[in-house]
Amino acid sequence: MHRPIATWLSLLMLLLLAGPAGAADDFSAELDRTQVRANETLTLRLRAGGRLGGEPDLTPLNQDFEILNQSTGSRMSISNGTVSQTREWTLELAPRRAGRLRIPPLSLGGTQTSPVTVEVVPADQTAAGTGSKPIFVDTQVENTKPYVQQSFVYLVRVLYREQPRRAVLSEPEAEGATLERQGEDQSSSETIQGQRYTVIERRYLVVPQRSGPLTIASPRLEALLPESRSAGRRSPFADFNDPFGNAPFQDLPDLFDMGSGRRVIERGQDLTVQVRPQPNAGNGTWLPAESVQLSEEWTPAPPRFRVGEPVTRTLVITARGATAAQLPTLDPGTPEGAKVYPEPPKVEDLPGPAPTALKTLKIALVPTRAGELILPEIRVPWWDTTADQERVAVIPARRVQVEPAPGEPASPQPTPGATATDRPAVSAPDQDPADTPLATHDTGVDLSDSSTTVPWPWLTLFFALAWLATLSWTLVRRSGRGGTGRVAATPMRPHRGEATARTRLRQACTAADPKAARAALLDWGLARWPHHPPRGLGDIGTRLGLAGSATADILEHIDRAVYAPGGAAWDGAAAWRALEPTLLVHGGAGRALPVDPLPHLYPRPEG
């Protein structure tokens, strides 16, 4: 009998728990007050009862309020046998503006709250600088009409009469521009209407990305100020803080005044600047700045230009009133008769009251031929924001003389004032060659005088006939001794310098040493063409007919591994596998030496 009673009681309890809890789904909104000052906060409570699940959509609040804090909780209660369960969200809101603001309907699980209205009155001040407020925020800009992509400083100043217990400053916002904080906060003091204020300054660098009006929303200051009743209470740590500059105990709470304080929200004035468009848009590089300087340095200094030997050229562009991201790419060009190996440019923003940017580009320049080398002009156009006009920073074109490589004969260069013996005289098309005056020697003898003319053609003919007679006599004598009537072919042998250079090249490739490999290849070229040695690895590839081939790329990679800043990666083993067959095929061709280049003094017995 007891078992049926227990069963009925259990079913009754289940009905009591399940029935009322799901009977009503309610979602409501409630404010702690309906009137608030612009620098104060208010509390919004959202309550959901019944079987509503999920989280409420708080997006509509962002139009007129900032959500500073948010917490959630739930509770269950039983009253007169009725069980109720409620979830609650508590939001701390800060009004964005003064006026009559509306809490719009908020949604949860298909249910909405009713709208709520709050009156936001202006803060108790007549002006930001009257000194009537204990703490406030001031904002400034140094340029109200910047050009697009012209950087300018946005300054945020927090002024307070009494040290707040806690203060948090948010970041300013600007749609259509980038903001970057500059340096550390600076502290000073200022007197306003007889009141002494401590001033904390924070600087931002603003770079507008489009023309037109640009509004910078002021940051929000959230501070906890001490109550007036506790302002005169002295902390027992004050005597310790003062002699040590408030350093050891500055983070300790006041144990005798915990929990007291008045929370305030302060904002500065939103500022709007008019961004001017780029003048003459579409003309390429756009660099607005206060000043731009372009300079160059050489290593070694002064530079010495020689075939196959690198010199380092350093280009530096410095722009005041611009950021490093705005600096253009420097193009030194590729001069004819040289190879260039640039390293990645280095950029930096220099510290200081005004933004200053620096970009450095280092280039290894390797001449490939002797003679005149023309370094092209380098131009960087920029817009002078002070004078409001276009300017150009220029490194002018330069003409330098490149010396031949060691062991290479210098090519003749015509010089001003050279005599006719230095180069052949060329007569004008309409001039009779007989009227062209001959050159004179420094002895003062005029060779154009017929009385002193030497019969040079007859002497030349005489010596030619004498040389032919001597040659004929020698050939007849050799044919008589050989008994065959012809000159015997002499065996040939390869030049030993090529084999030595190949051995050194193999060792350098095995050791992955590009500098030693390059030197060995140049030595091989010197042994291969002793009377006209190659000027570099590219010249060797041209003489061997390797242009455009994979082997030519191998030679180029060796140069790059040697001269490129930082040293490019180089596979020596692969280079040797590609170069060895080429050097063996071309080695010794056309330049072998006879074993016996001179005839024997005494004839050899036949047989």
C-alpha cells in the first residue's frame, strides 16, 4: 500500500517542477535609473524566465552605448509549491552622447524586451578648460588640412587634480586612416583657472588613406575617483611612498579605504579634419613630406673601379614628416658594363617629436669591362608639404673609369691633346689626302719637307726580300736533313696551367668555397687565353659559347654567391659536375705547345 502512495507523490513532484517552469517564457529589461550624467555609467539588467535558451543579441546597444562590463547568473526559487528558474545578465553601460537615449528591444529565443528610455544630461562643466572638473580629456591635432597619406600627430591629454584610484584609457578610432601610438606617455603639470592639474600626454601618428572629411573619435577614459569624505584620510603608506618616489608601494591598495570611490567616464571632443587629395594624381610616386634627402656612400672610399672587383654603393633616403612604409623603392638601375647585386633594403622610423623615416639600400657593383662606366641618375619625386609644391631629390649620373683586371692589357683610350702618332689620322670626305699634313715629332724636324724625306717604301721592300730569302734557305736546309722533302709534324702537349686550375676548382667546389672557385676559373681562363685573359666568369662563358645554357647559369650563381650581400646559397658539388666536362672539352684546344719547338742543333741519325 505504501508503494502506490510513493509513486503518486513522485509524479506530483515532477508535475510541479516541469509544469510552472515551462508555462511562461518571459524576457525583460530594467535600468537602475532613468537619468544619468554624460560622464557616468548606468546598469541594465536583462531577465529571462521559463525555457528560453541561448544568449541575448546585444548589438543594438552599440549605437548609443558602450558596454563596459558584463556578467551573467541564474537562480531558482520555490514559492507555494511553484518552482521558478530565472537567468540574469547585468550590463554596465556608458552613454556615447547626451540627450534622450533609447534602449532598443533586445532579442532572445524569438522573444524581445520592451524598449527603455534614459535621459543623459551634460556633465557638470561649462567648458573643458575651466578647471571645474576633477578629471577630463582633451584632444588636439597639429594639422587640420593634411594631404592623403600625409602623416600628422594626434594628441590625447588626460588632466586631473587628484590621483585617481584606477584609470583606463581606450584607443581612439578613425575610419579611413591608420593610427599608431608613438613613444611613451609624457607627464607634466598645468594651471587652469587657479587649479593645479597633472597632465598625461599620449601621441598618435595618423596617416589618412583617402581624401575627404576624416573624423577621429576620442578615446574613453574610465576612472575611479576617491570620494570627497575620504579625500582627507591619510594612508599609513604615504610616508614610505614619498621618499622612494612612490615606487615600492605604488601598486598596493589603500587597506584603510578599500571599496570607496566614484566611477566616472570621460571623453574628449571628436575632431574632424579635411583630407586633401593628391595633386596631379596618377603621376607615379606620391611622397608627401616636410623634407627629403637622397645621399650615397662608397666602400672603399674613395672607390676604385677595376674589372672583376666589387665595390659597395650605399643609397640612403631620409624623409621628415613621413613613415618608413611610405618611402619608395630606390632603383639604382643596371649600368652597361657592370653587374649589380642589391641586398634587401632596410627601413626604420627614427624617434623624435616629428616622424622621420629612413631607408637604406646596399648594392655590390662588379665591373665586367675596362673603360668608361656610366652610373645612371637616381630621382625621387616628393611633395613639399611646407611649401606646398613638388620637388625632386636627385643623385646625378656619374662617369667613372674602370681599370683592367690584373694581368690584362689596358685598352687604348684617346685622350685630349694626343698626337697623330697615337691614332691614325682620318681626312675629311671632301679633303684631298695629299693636302692632309703629316704629324711632326718632338725633335722639331718637319717631315713634310721633301729635302729630308726618307725612302721608307724602298727600305721596307728590301727588308722583306731579305727575310724571304732567309726563310727559303732555312726550309731547303731542313728538307735536305730530313730526307723526306717536308717538315715533320711535332707532337703537342697541353698547357699544364689548365690542369692545375681544374684541380683547384674541384677542391673549391668540394669545400663549397665560391671565392676560391671563382679564382680557379679565372686562372684557368688565364692559362687558356694567356695573351687576352677573360675579364670575369661571364666573359669565360661568352668565349666558350655558353650563353643561355645551364652552365652559364652556374657561372652566374658563383658570382652571385661571392658578391651578393649576405652570401647566396651555393651547391659546389653540382657546380663541379656541370663545369668539369665543359673544361675538359674546351681545355687545350688551339693553344697547345709543341714538344720540341726548336730544331736540334745536330741532326739525328736515321733509323
